[in-house]
Amino acid sequence: MSYLNASVHESIRASRSSPFSHATPIVFVVDDDVSVRESLECLIRSAGWQPEVFATAHEFLARPRVLAPSCLVLDVTLPDLNGLDLQERLAVDRLDMPIIFITGYGSVPMTVKAMKAGAVEFLTKPFNDEVLLGAVRQALERSRTTLNHEAEIQELRERYVSLTPREQQVMALVVSGRLNKQVGGELGISEITVKAHRGQVRQKMKANSLADLVRMAAKLGSVSQAIHLA
């Protein structure tokens, strides 16, 4: 199997195992122009996504966060909170919701600021429907990837918390490259006991190999910083 084919198959497997692969994506629209809202609502629904429209930023902020791939089509000029300010607020707790800006008039500084802050696209009205739909597809894929990563990290944290303090110590030393004898020497326990703890760590963390365990530790961050060795 070629490298390309292997990558494709790996992508397919990841998609099938994703907790969000079958969730209907939601496309939020915030625009104070009712005609724009209605037009975008029909366009989004025709593409097979679930639209939710709002006239103001505060109406949108009152909507609880959703656990499904989503994105926000956002007008820059709003009656209460402008789009760029809303983008800053969403960057704090809704990183899984990419933003596509739309505006009746745009300036280069405004566009640069929005894109630097992570916007997927900045479109000036009137815009081509296919261009918008393409930006939405890109945003939803980014959202799905972020949600999957968050779910994976959360699962790893839960596994890590299930370890006893001693198992956490053993894990920290093992992933740093120490041999069983060295681990035992640092912790003041026998090599046989170290092996038993390693087995428990691998079982609870669901790691198939030491390499798996090292990758998990890397995703969790620096394990050693959270461990107080005896």
C-alpha cells in the first residue's frame, strides 16, 4: 500500500471513529438585515446543514454552546456588539466555532485584523453563494477537527486521572526514557514492582506500546510538571 493510500485509509478510519462524524453541522448566522438572514437560512438548509439565525450578537451569545461541528457567518456591523468584538469574545471559549465574516463594506485593516484572529474568510456583500458555501465547508471541517481533538484530550485526561499517584510517577519516568531499574532506583521500589506498575499504566491508559504512551503524554502536556516524585 502506498503512503498516499495509507493516509487515505487512516483518514477514513478516523472519520468513522469520530464522535462527531454523524452529527448534523450547525451554521449560525448573525446579521441585523432580515433579508440577508432569510436568504442565508435558505442557502444553508439547501446545502444540508442546520441554520440558526440571529439579529444581534447578544441573541447569539445567549445560545448555549453546541457539541456538534459548527461555524458562524457574522456581519461586521451589528447594532449592539460589532463582529470583531464578538470574535474576540468567542476566542475565549468557542475555539471550535470558526468565523466567516460578511460585510457591506470592508477595509484592508479590518480584513487583516479578522484574518489574523483566525477568521476563515472575509466576504463583501454581495458575494457569490458558492464562495460562501466553500468557506462554510472549510469552517465546518476545521470545527470537526477541533472537537475531535478536544474529545481525545478529555478522554486521555480521564484515563490519566484513573492512575494511582504511584502509577503516575512511574508513567512520568518511563515516558522520559528511564529503564525499569532506573525507575525503581528513583522511587525506592523493586524492578518487579516497577514492571507491575507499568503494566497497570499501559492497561489503564489503553496504550499498545511505550511509543503509544509517549505520544499520550505529549498530548497531555508535560506530565512531569504535574507529578511530585516521592
